[in-house]
Amino acid sequence: MSNAIAGLQPQLIWKYFAEISRIPRGSKNETAISQYVFETAKRLGLKAKQDRLGNVVVKKPASPGKREARPICLQGHLDMVCEKNAATQHDFAKDPIEFVRQGDVIKANGTTLGGDNGIAVATNLAIMEDALLEHGPLELLFTVDEETGLTGAANLKPNFLESKRLLNLDSEEDWVLTVGCAGGRDTRGIWKTRFEPAPAGTAAVSIQVSGLRGGHSGMDISAGRGNAIKLANRLVMELAGLGARLAVINGGSKRNAIPRECEAVLFVPQDQMQKAREAAVRFNATARAEFATVEPDLAVKLTEPSRPPEAKVLKASLQKKLCRTICALPHGVIKMSADIPGLVETSTNVAVIATTEAAVELATSQRSSVASEIEEIVQAVTAVFALGGARVKSSDGYPGWAPNLGSPILKLAKETYKSLFGKEPEVKAIHAGLECGIIGERFPGMDMVSLGPTLHDVHSPDEKLDIPSVEKFWKYLSAILKAAD
């Protein structure tokens, strides 16, 4: 076990969290972690089944005295968002996550921690092993590919589960019970790349935007954090006024993460180079002033490219269309809920841009707790792309989860929390996608609530797991299972 988590309680959760953190489990690369869960169940003498995608359900019989209780499903997803700082040397396909303890939190060394949703995986594994827990019949469900489309949950077969009650373990505040979530869609604009030789008398420079906090494109979208793609494009457009020509622009890495870094390579007329450097210094000061409170480490630099680029640039007409499109695309909160104070109702995220020999592709994601508003913001983003000459592709998306404040499992969770901690938990909906919406569609009548320990800054290398909240969460979850009839 890592020295960073040695001695932490509950021991079983931290043991399994350390074990799964050595297994690659980026989205769509869950084969090894799925097999690990399946084989662990077999080692512990529990029945398990695994579908063709890698979803696993493990059945644990009721403890003595609880055999008449109705079954409950506890669910979490196997995959994690793989983000790292530019200077961090880490291969998510093979390297283990390196834990770092800072006071009362655990984080990773320059990468995402994988607490989202590794803590649910570790919890279910701990439940599988713990022979002292009091509980009725349990189904422990591990789904794949939540972070890039919720395809694991979307493809669950109707006979995969028997339970009619479900505890989703993917919430991130230990005092909160989540009862609803947003649905979402992805929309991409694609331009066929057309290059021409860089103009004579120009030299290559690199615009680099770094130091941003990024974060979850739903949970953190209301924090007003900087978007590296939008910021880089502003400086590209300013330098275009000096005759600069764009060769390549790459930024962001995940459609459900706010982009933290972006690099654009341009060819600038040599007689305008000093003005370009001065413009970059001014823009850095401007951007830092705009985001002073939320992005203290923001840096915009004009440097030499890390490697000599090929002396070709995008056609001038394509550069203009691309830059104007990025400028026009909305990013951030579109509408707040009128019914639930503080809840973002609709948002959009300019997420990832990549330049290849074949195409420039810009990915965005839209979220809303109102289905018609998802359609509206998708139409708006589609219109901007179309006006910019892009070919547009949009995903089918995933449904939201409508709150049911009369839910029996919610009532049990609230009563248990108050009996343990002497106060009511906060009950709320969130502006993020949970698998509950899809599970509710796949298994009509499923009674659900979501809970979990406290996580901060998920989907970014600043992700942190609150240590005391893990023990609190385990105590709470154990009490719910004991009280459930």
C-alpha cells in the first residue's frame, strides 16, 4: 500500500483504491479493471457476470437476519478521466497513479486522481470482502465508459439486474443526496484542412496558454474559469491583424473537461515580430486581470515552437472561418434554474480542438436539465459551426434524471443521515451527467439516490479526495444497508 494512504480508515476501501489505481482504466480502456473486479468476486466466492462491454454485476447474499430484505444495487463506474499537466511524464495506458497526501486530502502527482469514480469501485470491492456488514441481498454494479458517453449503462440488458432500488456512488459532497442530473449532447465542427506554403519573410512562433484550473464541464462550469482555446484564439486573431498566419492549433483533451492548455503555432512577418511580442505581453496582462480571482496561475506566452514546424499554414480563408467560429461559439452558463436556487440549468463547453493533416476538429458539449433546452443550445452551436463553414456532427446524447422527492430510498437515506449526524442532508440536483438517467430508462421504476464522499476539482490534475469524508461515507452507507428492509 502507498505510504500516502498507510493507516487510513476504512482500511478495506483504501486498500482497494490503491490496487485499482495501479490498473489502467481510462474511458474505453477498462478491460483490465473489469477483469480484476470479476476475478476478485470469484476469489471471494461471490457470483458475478460480465457482459460483452465489460459491465460487471456481483451478487452478495444477505447477511444473517437480513434475508427477507429486498435487494439493493450499489453502482459506480470503472473508468476515469485521464488528464495531466503538460510537464508531467505519465502514460495512462500503463503507469500507476501516484498518490500524494496533503493534510486531509489525497491527490495525484500531476495527474487526475481517479477518485471519480474509483472511490465507488473501491467501496463496492470493500463491501464484497467485508464479512461483518449487515445488509440484505446486494447487487454491486460496475459500469464502463461513463465519462465519454455513458455507453456502459446505456447498453445494460434488462435481465442484468434484479434490484428495484439503487444507490449510485458517484456524488462528490458527503453532506449531499443527489436526486437529479442534467442530460447532455456533444456537437463537433469539422473543417477539411487546406494548407499553403508559409509566406516569405515570416518566422514561426508558438502561443501557449497554460496554468488554468480546468475542471468538470458541468460541475465547475459556473465557476467562471478560463477556457484555454478561447483565450488562445483571441491572441491569434489579434496577431492576424499583423499579418500572422495560423499553422496549427491544439487544445483541451476531453469533451467533459474545461480546457486548461492550448498551443497555436503561427508564422509572423519578421518585421512585425516585435509588435507581436508586445501584443502577447499586453494580452497576458489583460487575461490575468480578467481571471485574477479564479485563475491566479494563468499564463499566455509567445515563444519559439518546441520543435521546428513544417513551413506551411492554413489557407487564409480557412483561418478566418476557424477563428471567427471559435470567437462566436458560446461557452459557459447559458441559463440558471428558476426552480432550484444556484443550479445551472443549461450550459455549453468549448472543449477540444485538434489540427491534423486531414482536418481541424472542434468538439463541444452541451448540458441541460430541460430536454428542450439541450435541443436549443445544440441548435445554436450547430448554427455557429454552419455559418463558419464546418461540417457538423452531433451525438445522440444521454437523458437527464428527473427528481422524485417522494422516493422511498431517498426517505431512508435522509432518515439515516439525520440519525447518524444529527442534521438533515442537503438534497439537490446537479449540472452533470449521472448514469441514473440512463439506468432509469433501462430499468423502469428503479428507485434511486446518489451519494458519495467529498471530491474537489475532478477531471483535472488538481483533483482531491477528502480523507475524513471517506470514513464518514462508509459509516453512512453501512447504516443505510443495515436499515433497509
